[in-house]
Amino acid sequence: MSKSELPEHTYEADLRLLQIELVKLQRLIIQKGKRLLVILEGRDTAGKDGSIKSIIENLSPRDTRVVALNKPSPREEGEWYFQRYIAELPAAGECVLFNRSWYNRAGVERVMGFCTEDQYKQFMATVNEFESLLVRSDIQVIKYYLDITKDEQAARLKDRTKDPLKQWKISPVDQKAQKMWDAYSDARDKMLKHTSSTLAPWTVIVANDKKLAHLNLIANLLSRVSYPDKDKKLLKIDPKIVLTWPANSKKLPKLSK
């Protein structure tokens, strides 16, 4: 597992300043009854949990929710695909973070055969329209895809098997991540290409360095929302870590290698 370029004390100091900005943002969301939805997708072990923790660490737990749904129940399998996610959308004054989302259908369900070809095609044909409806209903939707190299994923998976505090993260799906690497890469590319819309574009975070990924993701998030007293000089974004899609799609590194 790669070591961060940032010393711990520098990371903690920079993170604290960005978290103060997040508190400013949340104050506005609460006061004005705004609704913010942040979707985090990505490779297994890419660091979604840690990224979410860095965002919500000092936010109000009453007005911040993290949604990480289990696999659908038999009843939910018979519902409209988006139905169980609708109940988790932010109400006025809330910030909601999805740790994986309806994009399960374009990723793990597609790769692992948990959905049919028709279900996959229907999802890909309707998700942009669904998200457009959310945005036009005054829900701000920000989508991130965290990606890492194959070697980095292998190192992180190995670390999980050794660390008793991380073993709860190991699942049968995770164990197949390396074997199915190319299939996940193909699914990722199709998802980014077909579901990055003008109203809800994707942003790719190169997350081999967890600390730099956290800082850059938060800085990017803050740069895309409006709130009073924003300290813009803190919002330093590394273009090698934060990759906009589709504007810079041709500049994306070959993360599948």
C-alpha cells in the first residue's frame, strides 16, 4: 500500500481548515433549506469510507446522513429500481452522502451478473432522466468516482486480511475485484461515458494517495457549492488527482494498468 506524500501533521492541519469550510456550507444548507446529495462510487478499496468520514467528521449528525444500502430484499427486487433510493434523498436542510448508490447497477451488478441485460440497459437509458428530475427539483447532485491502480488495490486488499480492524470490510465481491479487474474497468468506462450529463457530471478522483484524495475531493466539493465567507485560497485542487468528465476524458490516465 503506497505511503502518502503528505506528513500527518500537514494533512491534519489542511483537513481541519477544509472542514471549517464544510461547517460554513452546512450552516447555509440548514438556514436556507437547501438539499445536497453527494454520490461516491469507485473501485473496491478505493477509499469511499475514509473520504466520507473526512467530510462528515465535524458536521451536524442531525442534518447529515450517510446512506449505504444493503442488497435489496425480495420485495425491493420487485419494485421500480430507483424506488428504495428515493426514500433516502435529502430533505430541506440536509446533506446526504451515498456510499454507493443506484450506480450499483452499472458496476457490481453488471460485472457480477446480479442483474439481467435488460435491467442494465433500462438503467442506462433512464438514469440521466431520473437525475435531471432531481436537479430540477432543487436537489444539488455531485457525483464522484474514486479510482486506484490495480497494484494499489491488491496491496489494500492484502492489508485488510491482516488488519483485524478492517476485516469487516472483506466481502466475496471484494475478493473477486482483482480477478474481475478488466470487467470492472469496462463497466466504469461505459458508466462514465453514458451517465455524465450536463446537470450531473462525473468527477474522477485518483485515490492512490488517500490523504491527497481526501483533501482534493473536499476542495472540489466546496468549489462547486455557494456559501458565505468562502475562503477560496484554501480550495487548492490538483488537476492530476481531480479529473473532470467528460471535459477531460481524453486526459484520464490509464487507471486499469
